[in-house]
Amino acid sequence: MSEQTLTSTQDYTAASIQVLEGLEAVRKRPAMYIGDVGIRGLHHLIFEVVDNSIDEAMAGYCTEIEVTLHADGYATIKDNGRGIPVDTHPTEGRSALEVVMTVLHAGGKFDKRTYKVSGGLHGVGVSCVNALSEHLEVRVYRDGQVWYQSYRRGIPQVPVAPIEKTRLRGTEVHFKPDPSIFPVTEFQFDIVANRLRELAYLNKGVKITLKDERDIDEEGRPLTKVFYSKGGLPEFVKYLNQGKSLLHDPVVIEGTDSEGLYHVEVAFQYNETFNENLFSYVNNIRTHEGGTHVMGFRKALTRVFKAYGEKEGFFNKIKFEVSGDDFREGLTAVISVKVPEPQFEGQTKTKLGNSEVAGIVESIVGKALTEYLEENPRVARAVLEKVLLAAEARYAARKAREMVQKKGSSTGGGLPGKLADCSSREPEVSEIFLVEGDSAGGSAKQARDRRFQAILPLRGKILNVEKANLTKVYENEEIKNIAIALGMGKFDPKGIHEADLENLRYHKVILMTDADVDGSHIRTLLLTFFYRYMRPLIEKGHLYIALPPLYLVKKGQQQRYCWTEEQLKATIEEFGGDESKLTIQRYKGLGEMNPEQLWETTMNPETRTLQQVSIEDAAEADETFSILMSKEVAPRKRFIEQNARYARLDI
């Protein structure tokens, strides 16, 4: 952390800290405050503290943030902002630092003189982190002193007091999650890195450093990543579009409303894929479900491009209407708005509800985009030619899609002939296995429990939807069978909606492929389809991967299944270590197992292992799918070279 000299802090004092209520319920009901106590909730602790530093950056007082993951399970977040106030709070009669750290809904975020906009809207962040930590220490570098206080499960252990002099400025929080709250307390480097990368793009000019002291190189240096973006959103768009053929350079739009209260920043770029890839943020918070800022952007985009196309005669020869969806095919966009009083729908802050934001965004984007198209006719022509192709493909695909929807009723009529359905009609207890090939499908049909397990065999490799247009997707027989079997006849590259999941016939959709290279390829193709066309299925936790064993080791009457090379080595050691006296069977295909073995290892809920598919970081997931499955070879080669050490050879 570089040295930053002291500046005036008169505008940020104890009087800025408003107290709304106490901290009693956090430890009793942690999920109410951080979402859950699983992996996501665990990492939310780090992000809550980082968000406070980012709020200082947005206010113009912080340029550097450092996050360190320690070998002893602690995490440290340090910034060079103003430092939390330490003087006596006017109504609480104790240090404002202690109030912020121990009282729920106490913070500077409610005082608009202190923060015009902020991500920590409810002021629960750092106090929740404190309550859910086994041990926490805070150091405030302010007024020439280092102020210190420590806590045990949210309870102060010493008074706030200066411990040494300093020329630095900022706040440092050092904490260890409470194992009595969190089943798993080990932080994952990649999850932290993905969020910090995102924040660096959203806050250009802020340097964010991540260090992992659990991963030390030969020279004793910790694994370190530095996230810094000079350009901000256009660099984010370029990152998202890696591996894709592009039509133009990113378009950047930035502006404020007439009163200067709302700030809008947009960057977008068209590529030659068939999917919209849109990331939206309000005060640095990812709005997964969009909201009024997204509505305003889409309305402006469609209106301006349509007006330009009509003026230039692009739509004169077509016999059908061009829809808003056609203007978004192949679009990658990042929308970031700063809103002084945001209203989010639901506790999860995933959808912006402020009605005024739609008009502000539409006005700013509409005006700037109109000027851009007049000055860049080549870009306008390239995009509109793609829009026409999208409209033609959508028109041609409509009949195919309607056929899928007609057959795919939730009543069970017109189900695929190869589907071996279960007898249960309760989706909550029903599951379907998508199985590679007729041989494995036949074995799975014999192995299953017919009461609640359905089997759908798939013929060969399904279509790579990353490269295919809409018409091919809707006409593909295997994809149609999947959609109809699931009751998801209504699927679309813009994504099915949560309401469509009401027709889902099975609440567990399980991909069961061979444990070889071909099986991995088929599984990736299926994952690409679900990610692009049925993403809510993943987001709501309905998609799983079956994990068949790789080996069966036998010694006399003893036998042991092994799912990993490590388990195989351990089993060989356990059985005496002499491989010549053991029978080791390597399963390359599901068809090599008899029905009893398949049931015992892979399908029996009592003994199997399923891997739930989740989207921890949609930006990285999107980038990975694009690199692995698109037409571009060079990015895929780089990805393989960078990740070769994680690969397992299948010979």
C-alpha cells in the first residue's frame, strides 16, 4: 500500500454516522443479512468490506485497495481512504468506529453529504462481518495515528485507542470467519479475484491488489494479481468479447442528468455470435435481473438503430417486422449507473425499480448514439446488416419454435419416443438423466428407479449452439427432444424466464456422460446449450452433473470404486500396494458397467455423488464458453496452454 498524506476530514466525522438499530439478530439468522452461510455467503464477508473501500473510491478519497488471504484462515482488506471516524458519536457516547463495527444500520451511507452514492445501502456490511467473525481487528489510519480495536464474535475486547503514529491514511480490517456459523471457512482465490476484477473495470483508476499467502512460489512470494483499468467499461467489454469475431470497436457513452445527480456510463460492442451478453450495475452492485436502467438502454438502442435504418432504407425490402430482440443479437454491453436513492426489488438487490432512471438512461444513450451513428456510418451499416440477418433467422425459426412449443406441453402429450419417463408426476421429486448414446441409455433404463427417475438417451454430439443460428437451434432434433422432455418448449437465446420454470417436469436435470474425452465434449456442448438458452435452470439450482467412477479396484472379495487418481492411489496402498495382485478396471464408458454397478455408483441417491452446476461469475463463464466453443482458434489455443496443468490425459 503506497503512502498517502493526510488531508482534511472535517466533512466526515462521528456526526455523519446515523444509528438505526442494534446487531442482535445477525448471529441468530445470518442468512437474512448475507444470503446464506455457504460458499457465497462466506465470500460475501470480504465483498462487504471491499464495498466500503469502493464507496470511498467513488467519493474520490481512495485510489488503492489491497486484499490478502492468509494461511491461517484470516483475510485482510486495506484501503487508503479517509479512515472510519474515531471521534465520539454525538448520541451513542462512544467512538464512531465502535458504533460502525458493532451496530447494525450504522454508517455514513445514510448521510448524503458523506456519500452521494454508495453500494452499502443498508449499512449492515462491516458490522455483519464483525458479528460473523470468530475474531476481527480493525486499524484506522487517521489524524496521524493508528487507531485500533479488536472483537470476538462482534464483542469489543478493548476500547478504541491510538497504538502508534503514522503518515498513512485509510482503514484496515483483519478477520477470520466463525466456523460455528460457516460449515466451510476457506476462501477461494478465483471467487475473490472475479469480483475484484469486475470492480476494477467499474471503477477506473482504482488499483486493487489480491494476494494469496497460501500459495507461495519458490522465492517465497505469494500468488498476486493486480486489477487496474485505465479505460473502465470499454476494457470490460473487450474482456467479455475475448474469443469472438467483432464488428467494431466498443462504443462508449457517458453522461449525467440535468441536475448532475444521476451518472450513466455504457459501453457496448457487437460480435458475430447470436447471443446478447449484458451486464448491468447500480452503484457497483450487479443487477442480475436488470431493471429500469436496462429498459432505458434497450429502448434507446432499438429506437436509434431503427430510425437510422429506416432513414437509410435498410428495411424497405423485408416483409416482416424487425423486433427489439433483433437489435440485441450479438450485443455485448455493460451498463453502470450511479443513483443517489436506488430502490431495489427484493432483498437480493438484483433488479432496479426507480422509474425515473429509465428515462434518464434512454435520453443520454439516445442522444449520444444518434450522434455516433451519423459520424460512423460503417459501424451503423455493419450492425444493421447483422440485425437484418437476425430478423430473417428469427422469422424462419418461428415455425420451428412453435412446433417445439406445441409438442412441449406440460401434460406429457407428444413426449419424445426415446424418453423413458418416470411414474411420478411431482416435479419436486422427479429427476431426468440426459445420457450419451443408446448403449448407456439402455443400461441406465435398467438401472433406474422408475418411480422418480426418467432417462433420455441422446444421439451423438448435440449441436454447438455457440456457432449456430436460431433456425438450426430450433430445428435440431436432440435439442427439441430435450426441451419437450423438460416441458421447456419455450426457450430462447434471450433466456427463459423464471415463470417458465413452472412447467419444468423434473427439478433435477442430470447430465450423465462417459468419463472420457468424447463424454467431456458432449457435456460441454450440453452445458453451453443450457447456459445460453435456459440459464434460469442453472441459476435456480436444477442442473447437475453425474460423476461415474473412473476405476474399480478388486482384491479377492474386496472391491472399491475410485472417482479420482488420488483415490486410486490411496486404494492401492490400502490393498497392500502391489498392483500385480489387484484387478484394476478403468471405466471409459457408462456402457461398460452393468445396471447394478451403474445404480450403485452413479444413480442411487443414497450412494451417488452429483455436482450441482452454478454460475458464480457469469462474466468468466461467458468468456470461457465463447473461447472454448466459438469459431476463433487462437484464443482457444491460449486458453488450453494456460490451463494445461489442470488437464488429465485420457489415453
